[in-house]
Amino acid sequence: MAYTRSVVDSWKQAGRLFFWRFTENTRDFPGWHFMVDRAASASIAALLRSMAKSESPCSRTVVVSLPTTEVLSVPNNRRSPCVAPERLRIELAASDPKSWLLTEDGAVVHWLLGADNMREVANVFADPTKYFDSTIGEKPALWSWGILTKSLPDKSRERTRGR
């Protein structure tokens, strides 16, 4: 598995990942939410597939873009404020293939996944439109809002970072 570990270690993020949680109306929109552009879709799916093949624990950090008004209009929960981390730390729990844990630690969200869940999440990131408006995983669940269809400026300060 040295090849796979090498792929994980040399991975470079492409594209933009929007990752957030709402602070109000959590009854209808619980958990975490994501949207990606096409480049991030392919990039993150490849990373997750490589990590799932690793026989030892491994992790990578993904930079998160603040969700813009256009991104947040897709789930149509515009009145709820949201928070977004600066980074998402994805970690393989090599000892438990069913592991699923999302924890917030200031500017970083840690996402501990077992290999089985990591493969499933890789499929969601590879084709997020197929999973549009649906959740994956345990509490807290992760919502897919598909592929960003137009390029948006990376200047939104309408939402806040998690702290």
C-alpha cells in the first residue's frame, strides 16, 4: 500500500469546497452541508479513495471556502446564519471501517472516517448531484448540495467562520 500512501501524501487540493452548518432552523437542516465545484469534486473524491485503501492511519487537510449567498440559496435556508470552518481535516480511522465522527475545533472541523464510510463519501464527492438534497452518515449527517454551476467570487464575508 506504499503507492496509495504516497498518493495521499502528495495530494494537492484542486477547486473549491464549501462546507458549513446552519445555526438556526437545525430541525430541517441538521448537521453539516457541502457544495463543490467540478475540480474539487474530482480532487476530493480521488483523495478519499486513496485514503480508504491505506492500511495505516492517514490524514489530509482541505481548505474551505466561505459559502456565498448563491451557494446558500441552493438549500433555501437563507434566513439562518451559518458558520464555516477554515479547514476540514479528513482522517482515516484504520481500526474501525464504520467510523464516522465530525467534530468542530475552532477554525478546523475534524472528520474521522473508517474505510467503508470513506469509500461511500468518495462516491458522494465524485457525483454530488446524484446525492443532491440528501444526507450521508451518522449524527451529525452530511448534506450534499451538488456541483457549483457557475464561478463565484471568493470574497463573501456574509457568513462567519466557526470559532
